[in-house]
Amino acid sequence: MHSFFKNTVGKKEVLNFYYKKLDTLNFEVDFITVETSFGDTNIIITKNNNLTPLVMVHGLYSCAPFALDNFKALEQNFKIYAIDILGQPNISDEIRLHPSSNDYGKWMYEIISRLHLFNVYLVGFSLGGYIAYKTLAFEESRIAKAFLISPTGFVSGNFMKLFFTFYLPLKLYQWKQDSKQLAIISNALCTEKDTFNLHFLSKLIVNYKLGFLPFVKVKKKEAKRITTPIYIFAAAKDIVVPGNKLIRKSKKLLPSLQDVLLLKNSKNQFNTEGINMITAHILESILKTK
């Protein structure tokens, strides 16, 4: 199987952060592998067996433990299924699905159905938010509500800004491993500095093939068919998925949109305050309907 890691040593260095992040969680989890028609998918499951199921999907070039760590407060109210997306720096199969097709939606529906889950709450960030949307577009019958956090595929950031604050510094860091370039990337993406995430990013850039996915824009005809309640969370200072632009587009595209939350001081990577606000909003949106 083709690998997106540049070598076995680099893979070990990157995945070391996977297990380190997992070790920081203050609750027990299980691992299972679900066979799908696209590839074997790793899932981390919390042990609250009698609680409502919540499927959590991480962002681009990330992994399930990071998503679980960010939204660990949800563990008290839900049995969480944190998915390792195929073809990302995690322990699922290294197979990338084409974003413009129905593959992501079909893949996620296969997982949910093979886990025998119904009335699922679906939470996705970045690429995970796009996957949540594609799941609804493919087959929404098992989803109770969907929470899309800075989902890709809806809007794009300014190309020149992205080039000089992300793409160019990334290439320069790959070449020279200059900490100044890493700082430029971190400042552009992160609301506040996180040393652990910065170290993870430094290893990822050097050891992983960051082929940028050609996300097509969400199709109006496809979006209009969705009836499941959708909630959108956006960051006003996000250069990848600009928050104000995302909210305007979502209101035009999604007839089942229930609510939006714009974090005015947040960038693409939220800080603790932003994550707490999103978590509280998710809990309020779910618990008030029970």
C-alpha cells in the first residue's frame, strides 16, 4: 500500500504524537477497526455504553485523539466514536477518497451502519465538517443533528494571504526547518500558541506528504435535499475557512440550518475559550430537545 509518510522513521515520529495525545485524556477508551469498502478504519470509542452516540470526525492532517482532546467535555454526556479519517496521519488505512464524489459520505454511512448506530449526533471539524456534510448528502436517515465546525468545501480563503502565511512558509520549513517559518504558520492558523501542537506540526511537515486536497464547492442542488438540522460554527479570523463568508454561504445553501455561531476572536485552530463556547452550544442544542 502506498504511504503518505516519507519513511518508517518519520511515520513513527508523527504517530508518537498520536499516542502521546491519547495518553492525556482523562477517560478510558477502546479501539476497534471497521472494514469498509474503501479501507479499514480505526475508531476510538469511549466507554459510556448507555449514553447517546456521538460520532466525532477530526480535521485535515490530524487524528482522532486531537479531536477527543479538544471536545473531551462531551464525553460526560455521550458515547463518543472518534473516527480516524482514511488517508490522514493516523492509524486508519492510507487511502485518500476523492472529495468531489460521494465517497466520503458513503464511507461514513458504512461505518455508522456497521456500528448499528441510530439517531447519531455528528460533529466534524474542518475536513471532518465537510465529511459530515457529505454524509448527510449521501444518506441522512441515521443522523439526528450535525455540527459543522469551520467545514471545508463551502468557502475558500484569500489565495495570496494563504500563500504568504501558509504555503510558502511550509515549503521553506520543509527545506530549511527554520523555526521562524513554523512560527509564521502557527500565527496564521492558531488562535493562541500550543507547544504540543506546534511540535506535532513540525514533525508532520517534515515527515508527511502534504498534498492539498482539491475541495470542490458544496453544490446547491445537493445541499437543498438535506433535512437534518445543521449547526455551523465559524471563526472570524480564519484564513482557511473565513467565518463571515462561511456563515453567509451556509444561510444561502442549507435549508435545514438551525443556528450559527461566529467566534469573533478565533482563527482556524481554536483556543480553549473557543472550544468551550462550541461545546456549550452543542450541548445546549442537543439537551434542550431531549
